[in-house]
Amino acid sequence: PSPEAIRGRVLMFPLPFQGHLSPMLQLAGALRARAGLVVTVFHAAFDAPDPASRPPEYRFVAVGEGVPSADLLPSGSDGDFVGAVLRINDRLREPFRDRLRQALAESEEDDGGGGGARCLVVDSNLRGMQLVAEELGLPTLVLRTGAAACLVAYLAFPALCDKGLLPPPSHDKSLLDMPLDELPPLRLRDMVFSTTTSHANMTRCLDDLVAGTRSSSGVVFNTFKELEGPDLRKIAGAIGVPVYPIGPLHKISTETSLLAQDRTCLEWLDRQEAASVLYVSFGTLVSIDEAELVETAWGLAGSQVPFLWVVRHDLVRSSSSSSPRHASLLPAGFAEATQGRGMVVPWAPQHEVLGHRAVGGFWTHSGWNSTLESVCEGVPMICRPRFADQMVNMRYVQEVWRVGFELEGGLERGKIEMAVRKLLCGEEGREMRQRAKDLRDKADKCIKDEGSSNSAIEMLLKRILSF
Ligand code: U2F
């Protein structure tokens, strides 16, 4: 829109990880297209989105240039993301105050009659930034990049601690499989969000997250009512602020990938039969060790199923810090054994891959974006969750929506072969695919004119324009 049509500016602060940044930028795209709102995106200095892929009309503001990334990011091979979230909040809060003051002054001047900065949309993990905005009198909205189911689980965390169930008592491992009557279909083990974070840090992180949702002017969810209606209603009752389920965000707004995609895999998919290919990706943060990589490779080879496998440059956690951490670690003989039937890429155009007619299944780590993207294309899943909300997502995929199943036990080639064949070649897999397609149809409807997500966006825009 021309400057005259600008109806204000929305400030955004995503958590500086791809799976959080993408939905925030998709939300930015939707606000821009639907209501002529312009955006300023604050980002940790170490995570500057590539200038070539920044939409030209957005402002990007780096925060904390002097703070070394090593002080913020998860350290070591075990990836303590909760620790990283706490450090990002602690270390970037002061630098953000200055940047925000400056941005508020600038938007008054630059956005003409547009009404200036209306609010800050903050990732739900960035309570520190939200407090700064509140101090400066700016309304805040919270973006939850996970499922509604995940927030329901987070809300139940303190009560399970009070009951002495979390952290799980070490004397009785069988308790881990205990179903939680108040949280079906979750078990106690699904509430162990991290094995690398102290209980004190986990508690602090979740307390902050819940406090942030409660003190906000509303919570935006990348989900839709037809998928998670009961949990969305529970949340609305529990947190007492408006809830806006406007997903699937990747379907209402396109945003260019921040990483270079290997698009040759789409041509390769064009040559494969319908619903024959397994797509394999473990998202942006999960890593595996060298032995697991070898088992995965031979499991895929042994399944005899065509596959497209994303091996990120940092997927493999190496035992020695000096050894290479990329696809060259694939076992000798693997390329020959899978020639013509398998393709390995460092980063795929995932939305297009999942939407390709040749893809019949997705082996995922059950990150929420991947889960939702799979559901939206009618693709059933093999799930291998590792941490955070991924176990919760897996339980809903398996028990509630019944569009996939967990790969149980460790990564072991025989189990992988069986799981892949069950999903791609068996009757159970076919049924899961059918249920996934039913969900896809619901997802398609919810973003149309009378759809639930479309109405939620209208409500959200009204809210933003009222600030
Ligand atoms: C964190 O999840 P991740 O970022 O590890 O995983 P996803 O939520 O599944 O998001 C991965 C995104 O990266 C894209 C893919 C998803 O949008 O389409 N992608 C791609 O474009 N090309 C590729 O080759 C591979 C992936 C966290 F670990 C999870 O527990 C959370 O659920 C999640 C959201 O909060 O963030």
C-alpha cells in the first residue's frame, strides 16, 4: 500500500530460531496484505535474516550487537534451549529498551497519518521483551508458534509439580508411562520437556511464558479451530485474554525461506509415482549422533521405499569437535545402494515437497510447523520427537487425529524399515493418509471467506487497529 494507506505499524520480536521466525514473518505478511499494516522486526544480532530475502518494505532492527552469540545460544552438543531462552531474555532486554524507544519515536515521524506503532507482537518465550514494551506503554500480543495442546500442557505443569510428579521421581520409572487423566492423551513422560535443562530453569521458563500470555492483550495461535477446538476453549477459559487461532499461517501468507533451498528435489519428485516417497526431515534444531545417522541411512535403504532426506549441515552431533558434521558422514556404500531411489539434500522447500503428489509420508521430529504443514497437505507421519512440545505433538498425531505413529525405541535400522513400510506400503498407512486428507480439507476451508481462521484474523485486525 502507498504511505497514505498505511494504517499503522506493528512491531515484532520473534525468538531467533527458524521454527519461530517463520510463523512470525508469515503473520507479518498477513497483516500487511490484509490491513495495510507495516512491520518492524527486531531480531537478535546474531540471527540477522539474509538481506536478500527480507521483504523490502519491512524494517529489520538488530538488538544486542555487542553480545557474543556464544553467550546466548545453546552450548555443547546437548542443546539446552531453555537455558538459551532465559539468556536471550536476560541479555537482550536492556539493549531492546533503547531500540524500542528509538523505533517508537521513528514510527511517529515516518508513518504519517498511520497512527504510529500500535503494538508489539512477541514470541511467547520472550517475556523479557514483553515487559519492556509494557513499561513503555505499548500493548502486546503474544504469538504461540506451538500447538494449543502444548499450551494446555504448559498450563498444567505447576499442578503436576505440586503433586510431586514433576520432575518425575527417579525411584519409579514406571510412573513415566502413567496416563494423565487431566490431560488425555498425554502421559507423564510427554511432560518431560527437556532432559538437559534443570527443573528450576524449566519452571522459570514456563512461569514466564504463562505470565506473558495472561498479561498480553491476546494470544495468536498457528493452529485452527477444527483441529484443536477443545484445547483452544480450555485455554481461553484459563488465561482470560482473547485467543486468535489464525493458522495455518503458511497457507495465508507466503514468506521467502531464510535458508537456501535445494529445489532440484522437486524435479526428482516429478519423476516418482504418486504417494510413493517418504520425506525425512528433523527440523532445524534436532541433532543425531554418528551411529544414529548410520542406522537411519541403512533403515531407509533397507525399506526399499523411495525417499527424500534432509541432512542439514549441522544435523550430526559429532563426538569430536573437529570432525566434519555434514552429509559426507553418510556411510560408504549408501549412495550406491539407494541410487535412483533416494535423494539427500541440505535443505528442502518443505511446503512444496509435502504438497507434491509423489510424497506419501513424512518422517518428522514432530516440531509444530512440520506437523501442521504435513496435516495441511494430507500427509501421514512417522514421529520421532526429541524435546520441548514434540512429544505432545506426537501424542495428538497418534492418538487424537490418528494420522501417524511414533517410531518407538532408539534409531535402529530394523525398526526404521518396518515403520517406513507400515506408513508407505500398508493398510494402516493408507487409513492414516485418508484421515490426513480429511484434515487437509478442513484446513483448506478454515482460511476461506466464512472459515474459522479467516474470522479470527478479522477479529485480530480489529483488535490491533483499536490500539
Ligand atoms: C522448533 O522446531 P523446528 O524449527 O526444529 O521444527 P518445525 O517447527 O517443524 O519447523 C521447521 C521449519 O523449517 C522448514 C519447515 C518448517 O516450517 O517447513 N524446513 C524447510 O523449509 N526445509 C527443510 O529442509 C526443513 C525444514 C522446536 F524445536 C519445536 O519443538 C517447536 O514445535 C517449533 C515451533 O515452536 O520450533
